[in-house]
Amino acid sequence: MQPILIKLGKIFSTFKQEGFLGGIRKSGHYLGLFFDLIFKISPGDVLIISGGIGDSAHYRAFNQAEELNRHGIKTAVTLQENPRLLKLVDDFQIFIFRRTLETVLTQKVIQEIKTQKKAIIFETDDLVFDLKYIQKTELYKTKMNELEKRQYQKGLGLEILSDAYVENCVTSTSYLAKILEGYGKKVFVSKNKISQKEVALAQKLVAKKQKKQSIKIKIAYFSGTSSHDRDFEQITNPLLNILKKYPTVKLVLGGPLKINNDFEKYATRIERLPLVSREKYYVNLCEADINLAPLVLRDPFCEAKSEIKFLEAGILQVPTVAIKNQTFSECIIDGVDGFLAENEKEWQTKLEQLIENAKLRLKIGKEAQSKIIKDFTVENSHNENYYTFLRKLCKKK
């Protein structure tokens, strides 16, 4: 019953954020996907069992499955609510649990996997498995309703991570890998990647954009959830200074974001965009000249976040200025394929460089796209150690 109540809480939040028509549209999309993930599953090597089908699942379930399939490991995705889940244990050799809640069904499934001596892998792309981190976030304290909070009461997936039978984990960043190793697990880092469908879409959008010219310079920040208000606050002063200094700059803000009242004096130069489909999101992002990726520095929950904002902008040749933390420092060469900023002065200086130099924006954007196509797509993923490990597990069974 608990997963159903949590899903109802999420549906309520969706309607609250996106309105009646937006809520109907998004819920309808999820219902269709829900049907496919229950009834259209063929036997294979790896089954990714997901606790949801939102943006996190896009990268950590669907894109990961596409990557593994492209490298010869037959992979399917299903939901933890699938009533056929117990029967599917016979059809796969490896089971990756992604953000799953502990329920009577998952307990039975895990026990059956153990009985058949098959492999269980714990997967996460966030610190949601540790309650002490999630409870400190603004999202948990002020944005979630009581039904949504239920999924974090014990730490999301902690019972799987703590199980001695589960020897291996897969995660999205080296920062998270270090924490997971503290649980005595062997950890593989499988970075987030862009799907081939989105690579093709990006190429079309970039070709169209090159034909357009504008004297306005759009600086964009897209917030996928209502949890990023504090992240954006970190660059409030640099952005206010930029808006004051450069009359041709326009600020584009996507998603449910609350901003400082001081921005009101520039209201005519601030464009607010709602949450939209992924395809429309790429259209909106492609129209930007500069992409922003701020996070609260040295906050563990923020430090665990992946480089998605760099990937999505870079595949569109949009240069990114990102927080100078471990994850972004590992993927961005400062001044070559993006910019890194550690404090307000650096944010303003590096934004000014991009605003004042159109050739630099183009150069940085092209370098970013080249890196992402080479290293961060489901086809060019350079993850052979992980694939070899999975293939060996399959042969053991």
C-alpha cells in the first residue's frame, strides 16, 4: 500500500506544479510507460528494477539499459510495482535495484533471487539512501508533502545496500562511489550518458540554430524540480551584476524556481518557462547562449549530483559555467570545453568572458559537444570494466 500512497503524493505534486492540463498530460505519459514496463518485457541478462519513471530513471534506468544493450548485454527495465516481478526472476541473471522501496513484493523477489543464487546490484545516483543527508535538504523540509516523504523514512534502498549478499554497486559519480565503498562494496562508476535519440535531436537543433542571429544573449538555468532554489541563490549577486552591466543580456529560467526579489527590476529581461517534455526542453536549452550549473559548494547532497547539466547543454554546443566541485572538475577542462567557478567573483568574471566574446562561446560549445559525443553517449561510453564484470556474472549462472 505504501508505494501507491507515495505515487499519489507525487501525482498531487505534479498537478500542483504544472496545473490541471499539464498534470493530465504528464500522468498520461507515465501511465502508458507504466503499461510497457509491465507487459512488454523479454527475457535477457540484466533486469533494472526501478522505483520510478521520472528524470532520474531516464538516465539511470532507460539510458543505462540502452548502453548495456548496445554493448551486447541484453537488458530490460521494469518497475518495482510490477505484479509479475516475482516471475521475472526466472528470466534474468542480474538484478539492478534502482531507488526501490522495501515492500512485501521486493522482499519476496530478493529472497527468490538469493534462492536461485543470482546477482543483485544496488544502484543510486543520489544520497537518498542515507536519511541524514536527505532530511537536511530544502526539498525534503519544505517541498515534499507527507506522502512523498514516506519513501525516505528508512533511506531509499538502504536495506539492499546493507545486505551482505549484495556485494556490488553501480553509481553515477566518483564522489558517490567513495561513500558506497564505505559500506564494504565493490563499486562501479557508470556515468550518465546521452541517448542516441537525443544525440540525433541535438544535431538537428544545432543545425537550425546556426541559421539564426540575435543581438540578445540568453543566459539560462533550468531547474528540473523545486529543490534547486538554494543552488541558484549561490549566483544571485553575479547575475544581478551581469544584468545591470549588460543591457543585451536576457535571463531564461526554466522550472519551479523561486528567485530573489531584487530580480524584479529586470523583470522585462527575465523569461520564465514551465517544466516541459524532454524534447521541448532540448529546444528551449538550444536557444540559450550560456548555460548555468550552480550547486551549493561542499554540501554532500549537492556534491553527489552528476554532470547532467554540462552534458545536455554541451551536446547542443551551449557553453556551461559550472560550480567548481569534484564532479564538474572531472569532466570540464576549465576554459577549454566549459568554465568552472568557485566563488561569486569567478562566476561573474567567466560569465563576462562568454558574454563579451561570441567566438569564445562558439569554440567552448563545440569543444563541449565533441567531448560528449566522444565520451558521454550510450554508444561511446568507455565502460568496458563494467561490461566485462556483468558478462562474467552471466556466465557464472
